Amino acid sequence: MTSNDTGRRRPPQGEVDFTFMYAGHDAFNRDLRRLSTAIRAGRAGDPAVRTGWETFKHQLHIHHTVEDEALWPPLRAKVRRPTEVGLLDAMEAEHALIDPLLSQVDAALAVGDAAGPAASADELAATLAAHMEHEEAEALPLVETYLGAEGWQAFGAAIRKRQGLKGAAEFLPWLLDDASAELTRRVLGELPMPARLLYRARWQPAYARTPRWNAATA
């Protein structure tokens, strides 16, 4: 078993390299911890917190939309057992739980009462973490079995197409914000050289110039 930056344990890498998926899940958990910390410190209305929250929502929307459009349908076309079909039904149902919780946090933040945003953020964090753990434990092994490396690469291509060059300028620095040196090395190592150069010379510095969450919430 291998561990990630957050201390959760994951299966050893097989034929399919899920580094980007795990890194994305860690980034979502990271941002929700930062949100909770900011709310409890009375900083929910800070512009940096709101910017961090908007970035989180944007990345989560892309992540789940591309899964729903380009990962679960080809996997559903190949699974064979009723339990596997049921698992994919569960993935879609769990996705459907998230948007109302995002709206709930938005509404609570607008009101500004610390108790409301804290409870809403906690519910979102627990629901999203449970979904991601379920996905890692049961859905990703199905991806490896039925779609393999080629199918996973097709999913990655769909995300890159949805993000575009402009989206990548936010996505990669967001993904690697506060990541370990080892994870950063692994993620950047999967990119073509021009993208690595853009990340270091332009994307990461530009991302860092826009306050998100603030160091106090890290």
C-alpha cells in the first residue's frame, strides 16, 4: 500500500497511473480544510477566501462533468455484473448530492453567520470525501480492469480538451498548490516539456499572485 500527501492509504499503482486523479482528490480535500479554517477564524467574507472557494467550485465542476461525460459512460458500456452497474449508478448518485451542498455553502456564506457556513462546509467536506474514497476503492479498479491505460488516457484527453490552455494555467498550479516535492515531480513529469516550461515560467507565478485562502488558512 502507498500513502498520499494527506495520509490516506491507496492501492499500489497498477497498469493505470491514477496520479492525477489522486492529486485532484487531495486538492479538493485541501481546499475544504482551508475553507473550514477560514470560516472558524471569522474570515469567510475575505476576498481571498471567496476567490479560493470559486476556484474550488470551478475545478470540481470540471472534474465531475468530465467524469459524467467521458469516464462513466464508456465504463458502463463494458461492465458485466449487476454489482458493477450498481457501483456506477452510485457514482452518479453521489455526484448529484454535491451541487445542492455547494449551493448550501454559497447561501450560508452570503448570510455571514459563522455557524451556518461551518455546518454547511463540514457537510460538503464529509460527503465529498466519502464519495472520493468510494471512487478510489471501487470505481478506479473497474476503470483499470475494463478501460485500461488506453481508456484512462482518453479520459485525460477529455479533461485537457475541457480545460484548454487557459484552463490549464489555473488547473496545474491549483492541483500542485502545497503539494509535496515528490508529487509535484511526478505530475510535471507526465507533462510535455512546453507545458512544464509554461507552468514554471508563467502559470504558477501568475496563480501565486492572486490571493486564495491566504497562508493563514493553509
